[in-house]
Amino acid sequence: MLLSVLRVGSPGLAVDSLLAAHPNVRVDAVWHAGEPRGAHRTHTDNGFNLPIVGDEQTWAALVQRTLAELDRLQPLLVDAQRLGEVPEVDFGVSVGTPKVLVRSCHFGVDDLRRFAQLGVSVCVTAYPATED
């Protein structure tokens, strides 16, 4: 699994207003402070998740497709930044199978420069491929 998600969230984010200003943006989750978040927990901030790339075969292709989609989403990124937010791209990778025991996630200098120009922070999250 190789995927990417855009995430924006903070306690003061006016998430509904931000998303209303971008009606063509399709998020998969919106949350508000105080709403339930799993068992026995509540959200402490307001925010949203927006899937960028659902599945990709190579790391290089994932990064390039993500950057292309962020270029398309630049009006949303700029509006979030005007509100004082730092959008985050979370790259999800699966590890722990015989085929993918360890995965190296390399960002080239040009890629990092482009993320910085877009004003986006970067995170890599590893998910176990199996429950075993």
C-alpha cells in the first residue's frame, strides 16, 4: 500500500467555512472539537482528511502524483494558510510482509523544495500489512 492524504486541523479552524469555500473538494472525513473519536475519546480540534492518491505501485510515482494533486488543490492550501493553518500531507506505507519487510521512503531535494513552496508539511506513516 502506498497512499497519500491531505490533512488540515487545529482547535480554531473554521473547517465548515473553509470547505464551503471549495465546494469541488471531496473530503472523506470532517470532524469538530468535542465529537466522538473512537472508543472513549473525543476530537480536540476541527479538521478534515482529503484522500490524494488512493494506491500507487512505486514511491516515486506516489510523490509525483501527490505533488500534481497539491498543485490542483493550491487554492484550498492558500486559504488554509491564510487562516494560519499548515496543511500536512501524510504518506501511508504498508510494511511487514515477506515482500515488503522494510520500506525506504526517499524525498528528493526538488520534491522537498516543492512541498515547502506549497507550504505543506510532510509526514510518513507506516501501517502493518497484517495483524500477525
